[in-house]
Amino acid sequence: MAFTEQDFIIREKLLNQPHDLVIDSEAPSNIALVKYWGKYGVQLPMNPSISFTLNKSQTQTTVYLTALDKISDKVSFKFYLDQKHQADFEPKIAGFFKKIKKFVPFITYFNWKIYSSNSFPHSSGIASSASGFAALSKIIVDLEKQLYPPKTETYYAYKTSFLARLGSGSASRSTAHPVMIWGHHPDIKQTSDLYAIVPDFEIHPIFKTYKDSIILVEKGQKKVSSTVGHTLMNTHPFKNIRKQHAYERVLQMTRYLKSGDLENFIKLTEAEALELHALMMTSSPNYILMQPDTLKIIHNIRNFRKKTGLPLCFTLDAGANVHVLYPDEITQQLQQLLFSKIEFETIHDYI
Ligand code: PMV
């Protein structure tokens, strides 16, 4: 049964008094195969999405918690990235704490020193917000476990994703592996707009070896933030057809992941990437995140696939970089096509 927002409100009394604590966690990044694009309410998705977890791209976080004598309304914290104080990240984290306070009021009982680092370089094009908010949410749920009477593992798993979602939508899909679905789908059990779940089927062994290599076209800040892109979907002329596609495609993707149907997996993954960017190019105002090199790489991938029959494909997130998805067994053969251009490689594997 799916949980409601009310289920995540703590009604029990504290079991243990707040005391000084150190808690560590790590969380992976993820890449959507069927994309989340557009939202409603408080960070709820316009459509369901499904992603691969990128287990080799992690954010590690350690928090040093000091119990406070006097509880304030706001969470007092400092954020450090690679041991350096990063004040410019703090407004986003403060906003996150404000949104989640209703569900985890105990966060105000402490002073927080948050130390984070990423296993992937800054310039890799991987958004650290997904793994970062997922790692922090794991810590908060861990803290809840230490302070309140025990609950089920399902409650803790869903609550972690629920909290992460309030930091950044796609972070909801960074709390477990190998595949996560976020957003209610009438034909997929347990799915919810409030949090992501691990679907209850075995993925085909071929996908357990899949890799994601990112070809960097552009480093640094995106020109148009995802937040703006999501908002433009509210009045998008193709909003309804987009929603319909996403529902159909999430279901199709689950079938291909189960059966190992690579041909259709490739078709669908690439169709989704291009549709995401087509939505950007047809919103009002419209914008283009792909660069000439993005298209060049896409053509190269398609030509190479045609020539060799190898099952590689591309996907895109909200930027110009190209994610190349392929089974481990063809890594060698891809060297000639891609690896001269690859500056960063990330692998997701499933244990
Ligand atoms: O989580 P946000 O708000 O950064 O949005 C992410 C949107 C995409 O990366 C383009 C798609 C997705 O599902 O991750």
C-alpha cells in the first residue's frame, strides 16, 4: 500500500533524548531513462519517470550534530564541500530544511555541520543535487531511527526518498538501486508521486552490467535551470501528449528491462532524450540546450551502431552533455568511437 504525506508525520514521543552525534552516509547519482519534466504542488512530478542508479558516482556526507539546549524555529547549520565552507549552497539547504521540518521536527534540536564530497568531479556534468540531497535525507532518517520508536524498513526507505524529493525532484530516485520509479503509475504497484520505489521485478542480467559514460560537451552551470524548464511545462502546448507518452513509456521500459529487449530499450531511451529537448525547444519562451557537438556525437553514436550492430545508445539530461549507455561487454569495441573524447566515465553496477 502506498504511503500518504500524513504517514510521514511523526506522532510518537521521543524515545531517546537528543545528544551529540556523528552520522555518515553516501548516496548515488542517477540517470533517467524516461524523464521527469514538469511538476505540480510541492515538488510533485507531472509524470512518472524511471532511472538507472549510478552506483559509482556517489556523494559522501558526514554530519556533526550538537544537541541544543534551546530549540529554535530554524535549523542552524553550516555546509562544507571538500572541507571548504560553501555559503552559496546554504540557501538551497535552508529551503530544504524548511520544507521537511513538518515531517522531521527533530532537525531543529541540533546544530548541524555538514561535510560533503563527491566521487565524481565537479565538471563531470553529473548533478550533485540528486546524490547530495539523497545522502542528507539518509542521515535525517537515520537520526529519526535513533530518536524515535522503530518503524518498518519500508517506512524508512520511502521516507528517505520522500525527503530527498523535497530537496530536488530527481533526488527521490537516488536512494536505492538498481532502478527506481518515481511518480504514480496506475499499472505499476506501489508507485507514488510522493517518493520513488524500486520496482518489484528482476531486471535482465544484461542491464546489470550497464555503464554510463558521459561525453562532456559543456562544463559548468546550465544556461536555463531545470526549475525554469519544469515551470514552462505548466502552459506547454504538448503537455497532455507528453504526460501520455511518459505513462506509456515507463510501462514499456519496465518490460524491456525485464526481458532484455535491447533493440526497444535503445529506441525508447533515445526517443525520450530527444523528446525532453523537443519540449524545451517548443515551450514559450523556447530554448536550446544542445550544442553543435551534442548533435555531432548523437550522429556518431547512431552511425557507429548502424555499422557495427553494437547495442549502445545515448540519453541526455537537461544539458548539452551526452550520456552513452552500453553493456560492459562492448567497452573494448567502443574505445575507437568514444573514448578519445571521454573525460569522465561513470559505471553503475548492481551488487
Ligand atoms: O530534479 P531536477 O529538478 O533537477 O530535474 C531533473 C530533470 C531531468 O534530469 C531532465 C530528468 C530527470 O528525470 O532526471
